[in-house]
Amino acid sequence: IQQAAEILKQGGLVAFPTETVYGLGANGLDAVACKKIYEAKGRPSDNPLILHIAEKKALYDIVKSVSKKAEKLIDAFWPGPLTIVFEKADCVPLEITGGFSTVAVRFPSHTVAQALIQAAHLPIAAPSANSSGKPSPTKASHVIFDLDGKIDMIIDGGDAEVGLESTIIDVSGEIPMLLRPGAVTKEMIESVIGKIEIDPTVLTKPSQTLIPKAPGMKYTHYSPKADVILVQGNDLQKVQQKIQELVNDSTQKVGILATDQTKDSYNCEIVLSLGDRQNLEQIGANLFKHLRKFDFLGVEVVYSETVPQKGEGLAIMNRLQKAAGYKMITLS
Ligand code: AMP
Ligand code: MG
């Protein structure tokens, strides 16, 4: 931790575990250090970074003000997988906010992340530690695969518990807006601050007229090399039948993204189960790992089941739709 903190203080890059996914950290107040994040990831410069802190009082140095609703969310969900957007203080460089006057801030619950941020004694800018566009890393080996040779250090903290990026909320408007769904669900947030809205691009393909408020959400994301096609329907048996038909008709190397309830019913060489359909936390934790596994196995097309968009299911479907480039077969 001391060694990693030194690297950060001197303007270097350290990948570290958090409860959501692995982050690629740099001194968040140093525009030159943060530029290296963009270079290592191949990230477009208009895609802003999240600043990570390890004590609540560090927030007041990097934002202009904290609203009542934001305070309530902080008390309820920090430390944890919730990112909140604030008006930025002057010390936060525009280079890390994509030129916006706002900054996104999170206080992670992972003890290694907390120890590192405390030791560096800095707000740490840290997007996911993957190559831009690839599924986010949930293991140190994913980070090595994408970024080895491009960064100064990786701290291996085992598998990320949540496995999906943080929920992002903007509470600056009259009605708070969910910009990216995650493990802190819409329902959980509404139980603390009342009704919120969901950015329409969470579940609909962004376009020239439908531009996401979180700039990163406009990019193709979370995509394996394989083509991903989702098959959705109310009747799970019909979904299974349809996927089996598609697999039978395919001339490419195919894989199926299934669940514990369905995995044994398929006749296909490569079937990966996301977990128990009743356990969305488990499905969320396995999603990116499995998308990367299909690439590793040389799969060309993945047919995937879907989950209901309730609770963490909203975040899972958001990531699945992006991985699929919104290709979905809906059964009547
Ligand atoms: P990553 O850490 O790779 O998941 O990327 C951070 C995400 O936070 C990006 O996709 C951005 O869209 C979002 N984000 C960061 N700063 C802001 C901001 N000021 N306003 C809205 N979204 C933001
Ligand atoms: Mg990312």
C-alpha cells in the first residue's frame, strides 16, 4: 500500500481492487497524471473520471456544495457502490471531468481501496481498469490482460464482490436522475429520497437526439469480441427453445450465456451459467467474467438469456444490452 501510494503521489498509475470492479487510479488533482489513464485505457478524453475518497470530509474539498438529498444518500450508502455527481470545486481539473463543471465522487467500501486512498492522502481518479470498450475487470488477471506494460502497479485483491460498475446518480436537478444503474438499486435510492427518474439511455440505444447524461454511457461498452444476441420472453422454456434453434442453425463457434435453472437443458459445447436466476447479485458478479471467458474460448456468437429489470436486474440488463449493441430477439 505504501509503495502504491508513493507511485500515485509521484503521478503514476496503480490498478486496485474495489467492491464494484478494479479501478485504474491516478492523483485526481493532477491533470498530467490523469492524462496517463486516458492513454493507458485508450479512453476518449470527453469521458470523465470518478474521484474516489476514503472519508466523507474529503468531499467538501472537491465539490462546491452538498445538497440535502445528496447528504441523505451519503448517509445511507457510503461507503459503497454509489457515485454522486456534484458541482466541482476549482481544484478539480477540467481534464478529468471531460470539460464539465460537475464531478462524480464515490467512497468505496473495499478495505484495500480505502487503505490506498488514505495512504496517498489524495482524491484518486479511477475509471475501470480495462481497455476502453472491453468488459470491466473483476479480477487482477483481467487487468494484466488489458493493461500489462502500460501501468506502474496492480494490487491483487481477489474477485470483485459486486462485479458491476457503481450506480451513478445526479441529484442536482428537481427530480434526481439515475445515470447508470448498479448494485445500489433504483428501489433502494427511492426508499431514501423519494421518486427518481432513469436516464432513458439506460435501456434504450443512445442516438443523436437521445444523448446520455453520463458521457461514458454513449460508447459501446462491456463488449466481448464475440457478437452477443439477447433472447427475451416471459416464458423461459420458449426462450430456451429459441436459443437452441439459433445454436442449431449457426455455422459459427457459438456459446450460450445461461442460468443455473436452464444450463443443463442446452445442447451446445460452450454453456456458461451466470448463476441462480433468483440471485441477481450472483448474476451481476459473474457477468463480465463470463463475457471475457467467451473471448478466451474463441467464441464468435453468444446467445444470452435475460433477467427481469427489477432491483439489480436493471443494471444487469443495461450491461447486457450494451454488450449486445442492443441486439435483442423478443418472443411474443
Ligand atoms: P468508469 O469508472 O469507467 O465506469 O467511468 C466513469 C463513468 O462516470 C463514466 O462513464 C462517466 O460517464 C460517468 N461520469 C463521470 N463524471 C461524470 C459527470 N460529471 N457527470 C456525469 N457522469 C459522469
Ligand atoms: Mg469503465
